[in-house]
Amino acid sequence: MTISEIRKIEEQRKDLRQQKTVHLLREGEWYRAHDHSAWLLARFPMGEASEKPLKVIAKRLKDGYVDAFCGFPCSSMGKYLPNDGTIDFLPVNDAQIDVVLNQVELDDATEEQLREEVDKWKDSLPASEGRKQRREDRDMKEQLPRITRISDIFGRILAIPMEDISPREAYSLLRDLRRDVAAIF
């Protein structure tokens, strides 16, 4: 399913029941919830998610749109969405199950208020750039001049935005710094 199809599904929320519906989309052996659905699962955790919340990932797409999503293995649905009578499972097709969270209280918020709250939540998530952006960053990094002084290395360390980089990017930076230090000595 494409991101534009996912966006269209998530934007179809007209009444209170639809505002309380999580659209679970099957992607291989995983169910994923995007945007409003991910917000519902993050804000109102159930089952094991109430003890260990689902990790929400946000990716900034090239058009500026932030896709926030979380998921769990298909085999673990009962752990995250217990069938205890407070949830209605509505299979849509082989790739989608709608889950209505009946116990969720949205305080009669309007559609616009909920959309604003979800957008504010998405903006608060640290969004990673897409593969193309990382590739451009790597190409730019390769064009940087080689470091020849230890003070340049300290300056580079201080310029690293630690709250915005992934563990993989941190490892890559550490590897590059080790290479630069080895070249100096």
C-alpha cells in the first residue's frame, strides 16, 4: 500500500466512532498503524503496550509530510489489543483490520480539534529523513576536506546534533572520527 493510500484512509474520519478507530495495515508479517491510528495506540496503550509502549517512528517524506507509525508482529495482536470486549475488530480485507477502541474517551472533541492534536503530536516526534536525504548527506560528507588538526576533530564533535541522529548515524560518525584521528597520529 502506498503512502498516499494510507493518508487517504487516515483522513476518512467523520464521526466519533471513526475517530476511535485504529486502521491496522498488514505489511508482511507486521501490522502497522499510521498517523491518527498510531496516535491512538500511543495515547491509549492496552495490553502489553501499557507496560512497554509501542515505539513510534516518524519519517519526513520529500514533500514535507511526516509519516508517523508504529507496529507489532501479526502473531502478537492479542498482546497489544486484547479481545476483552472493549474492542471491536472489523476486518476490511486481507491487508486491513479496523479496530474500534470503545473504551477510549475523546471528550467529544471535534474532528478539527483531534486533527490539530494529532498534528501537534506528530510535530513533537523526532523525524528522520528519507533514504535520499541520507544519501545526499553522505555525498556531502565525502566532499568535506580531510581533518588535519585535533582541534578540528573537537569542533566536529561539538557540532554533532546528538538528539537528531540515529544510532546507525552515530556509529558512522564515530567510525569517521576514529579514521580522522588515526590519520593525524
